Amino acid sequence: MDMIEIKKGGVYTVVSSSGDDKPMITEGEYVGYAILGEEGSLVLRVSSEGKSKLRLIPVGTISYIEFDEENIVSKNKEDDKGKTTYFN
């Protein structure tokens, strides 16, 4: 199976756990990956109150990510063995 990489500039919907009983749904442009404390996080650019903001979503809180085929890059597993930002 090919590895799937979410690409910078792609628009994704991320459903993650929150402090409430309901999940947090974030739709935004993927701008990168960051470390938050000791945990990795996805960084999305979101619009809030007419302003562009960055939101860090810890990987451990993510339930699922939705996206269209145009917002991914498929790569052969052998292309980038050392990378850790891929979802399989």
C-alpha cells in the first residue's frame, strides 16, 4: 500500500476530542507539523471572527481526518523511510 501524505495548502476537516462531551470539528488549511510539549501536532490555518488564526491539534486527540483525493500525495513506502508525518 502506498503511504498517504497530507499536503501543505490542502483543506482538511479534523475531528478531535475536546474538553466537552462533543468532539471538536476543525476545517482549515494544513500549514505544517509542530511539537506541542512532547507530542506532535497538526497546524491548521482557520478563520475565526474574520481573522486568520493558527490552530495546533495534538495528534493524540485526533479521531479522524476527512479530505478529498486532490488534497493528498501518494508516495511509495520506499521513497521516504525516515519521515514520521505520514498517515497509513
